[in-house]
Amino acid sequence: MKTLVWVEHDNNEMKDATLSAVTAASQLGSEVHLLVAGSNCRAVAEQAAKIAGVGKVHLADDAAYEHALAENVAPLIVDQMGHHDAFVAPSTTTGKNVAPRVAALLDVMQISDILSVEGDKTFTRPIYAGNAIATVESSDEKLVVTVRGTAFDKAEAEGGAGTIEEISGAGDAGLSSFVGQEIAEGGERPELTSANVIVSGGRALKDSATFEEYIMPLADKLGAGVGASRAAVDAGYVPNDYQVGQTGKIVAPEVYIAVGISGAIQHLAGMKDSKTIIAINKDEDAPIFQVADIGLVGDLYKILPELTEKL
Ligand code: FAD
């Protein structure tokens, strides 16, 4: 089976999420090809070609692909699916945006957020916010799959010798245009999905000023990424891209510290695979303690400054 993997990037650098998708693709088929679609992004293709086990890297360099608008890149992918059997994308914001349109154009089912490859066309995936795992088999000729990054090891970023082949597509489909983006300032903090340690704050933080005052110093001491519950995001304490959970980011760091977060199933769906979970909550019956390896029952406003100072 020939697989085509969507390379996640910002036109300069490949993103780590690509590497887990490559691992999933290699379990699916013997030939793993990559697609780099972007603008002035040859450096990304060169980086991608070094991933261990990769064959061809298809490079579509066109201004129309700069922002990975699904309306523009999906037809390009569909063209490539003439000679590939499976399209594999990481379950990132872009992957989740592009894959459904590809599936619709190919008239096949999309299999989302796979956790494992069980056979040629058989996968496991979470349902009910991760409380049950379904085994699903596709009967379509072509596969469109998104991959949960935390469920697959990352492929080696070095050691491969893929060949770069330039391709072109129809370019601008004229259906959408890029207006602008506001990127939250993360400073020196690691990005959530690749952070080893995450400190997340919940509704208990009251507002953005207290979130900044209590969560950020602890995160900075630990070199941690910063996350939040949806309640904290909805209340405007922090931007959307901090959200961890079913409708946010799926993370599995070495250490996840949940501060003033109750542990609703939708939040657990995004972090319960973390290696060590530490919960700080004043309610000893909070559900977060059911998944926590270490629990501190108490007022975060007392515990956090003390903890931060002692580190
Ligand atoms: P709360 O549930 O209000 O909990 C606050 C906690 O803080 C309580 O446990 C309280 O005991 C504790 N606390 C209060 N004061 C202190 C103090 N001084 N010191 C210590 N502890 C204190 N949620 C997500 O997080 N991510 C998602 O992706 C997500 N997706 C959703 C999708 C759907 C379809 C739906 C319906 C909901 C979703 N939710 C999601 C929302 C989820 O159900 C919860 O409402 C949300 O997670 C609650 O956030 P919270 O734990 O911060 O707030």
C-alpha cells in the first residue's frame, strides 16, 4: 500500500506532528510518500526527506498553498491520490481541516483520530470522549485517516534519504482567501503538543490577571507549556489555542499539572494519557483526583506560590 502523508509546517520548518503520522503510515503501507504543500517551502521538503523510511517527497510550491487553505490543498491531494492508496494526516488543526474535504472529494469515509493500525484497513479510534475505543474497518478503496499524535511514536527525523519531486496543482480554487491570523504570544514556552511538562489552569483562576500571576511563574520555573480548561478559555482568561480536551488539544506530556480544574470527561479526553498527572484542587471529591497520580487538596492561591518558590 502506498501512503501519502501530509507534512505539517509553517513554510520554514516541519512540525513534529508529522513524525507520528509517518509512523502510522509506515504501519499501514510499505511505501511512505510525503506531501509538502506551501509557499517558498523547499527547506521543509529537504527536512522531510531526511525522515527515516520515507520515499518520495512531493513538493507543491505555490502561493495558493501558503496557508494550507483546505479549499486549495484538497484538490491537490486528490490528484495525488490517483497513485496513492491512503492519505494520512496528523490530527492537528490543519490536518482536521483538510482531511474531511479530501474524503468528501474522493467520496470515501474519513477515519478520524486513529490510535492504532490493526490491519490493512482496520484501526482503533476513541469514541465518547475517549471513554471507549472502537475498532473500525473501512470498506473504501482509498483511505483517508487522521492520526492521534500521542498514540504513535515519532519517526526518526534523521537518517532517511527521500527524493524530492516537484508537483503542481490547480492552485487557487477561488473558494476562500486568507485574511489574517492572530498568534498568541507564547514567549519562550514550549508548544503544548510537544511540551514535556504542562501546567494547566481552570475556572478557579478567576481571570486573565490571576492566571498570569499564578500559573505562568510555575510554568516558567518548570520550562513547561501552558494549557487551560475550556471554562478558562471561554471565560477569556487565555486564548483558545491553550485549550486541552476533546475540543482542544490532545496532549500526553511526561508531567501534567492540573490546577483548579475539576476533571470533566471532556478535559480528561485531552490529557489522561499523560505519564504523571498532578492535580491541585480544593475539593477532595473532584473527579480529576480519579486520574491523578499525585493529588494536592487545598487552595491553589496558597499552594502555587509556595510550590513555585520552592522549586
Ligand atoms: P469547573 O468544572 O468549574 O472546575 C473548577 C474547579 O476548580 C473545581 O473542581 C473547584 O473545586 C476548583 N477550585 C475552585 N477554587 C479553587 C481554589 N481556590 N483552589 C483550588 N481549586 C479550586 N472542557 C475542557 O477542558 N476541554 C474541552 O476540550 C472541552 N470540550 C467540551 C466539549 C463539549 C461538547 C462539552 C459539552 C464540554 C466541553 N468541555 C471541555 C467543558 C467541560 O465539560 C467542563 O465544563 C470544563 O472542563 C470545566 O472546566 P474547569 O474544570 O476549569 O471548571
